[in-house]
Amino acid sequence: LYSKIGDTNSYVSALIPKSTILKQASEIRNLSVIFTVIACIISIIIGTIIAGGVGNAITSVVNSITKVANGDLTVSFASKRKDEFKYLADNMEHMMERIRTLIGEVAEIGLEFARSSEMVSQTSADILESTKDTSRAIGEIEEGAVQQAEDTERCLYGMSDLSDKINQVFKNTGEIEHIADITKHT
């Protein structure tokens, strides 16, 4: 070993036995191996914990998605994690709320449609009843018109007969007048 002494261009040198250097190198090597082994063990433990947490989070999300796919819309995607899985769970929860809202709106529209259909059905039944009533009224009017036509025809025959009788009376009156004139002049 040597080292320069200030600006004097002088050097100090020392001799270290080879065994001391090898002993220190061996200690450094042993410490390096121990630290490396400890670091590997800690890395494996941390990796296992992280992988387990990620695996559990993925399994939880997949199970929830499977339930939703099977029709269970009461599923909650709540997560206690504070990473991307929390963001994913929050967005899935928001999506489920929107789906529930949309299903509620569709159900409400369905009920409104059912009410409207019932009203259309009732209105159709009322129109049918009115049509039947109108048909009956038209039938009665037709019967009345036929009856009136028959009565008018009988009346015409009666008037024609009366006219013939009036003509006969007029003729008879003319003959009586003629006979009265003859009788008066005789």
C-alpha cells in the first residue's frame, strides 16, 4: 500500500501480509453472500405477498363478474386495496349502478307500456261496443225505414183508393145534380 504525502512528492508505503488481505476478502465475500441470500429471501416473501394480493384481487373481481354474468345485479365490487384494482373496482361499481338505474328505467317504461296497452285495449273495447251500438241503431233505422216504406205504400194505396172514392162521389154528385136539374125542370 502506498499514499502520497501532500505536495512534497513523497510517498508512504506499507506492506500488508497476504493472509490478512485474503482473510478480509473472504469476510467481504461471506458478507456479500449472506446479504444476497437475505435479499433473495426478502424478495421472494415480498413477491409472494404481492402475487397473493393481486391473485386475490383478480379472483374477487372475476367472481363478482361471474355473478353479474349469471344475472345477480346485487353484486358489489368494493375493494380495500389502494391501487389499480381499487380504480377497477370503483369503475365496475359505477357501471353496476348505471345498469341498475337503466334496468329500473326499462321496468318503468315497461309498466307505462303495460298501462298504455291496457288503455288501448279498453278504448278498443269501448269502440267495439260503440260500433255494435251504432250497428244496432242502423239496423233499427233500417227496420224503421222499411216499415215507413211499407206504411207509405199502404198510405199510397189508401190515398189512391180514397181518390177513386172521391172521384166516384164527385161523379155521383154530378149525376145527382143532373138528376136534380132534370127533376127541377120537369
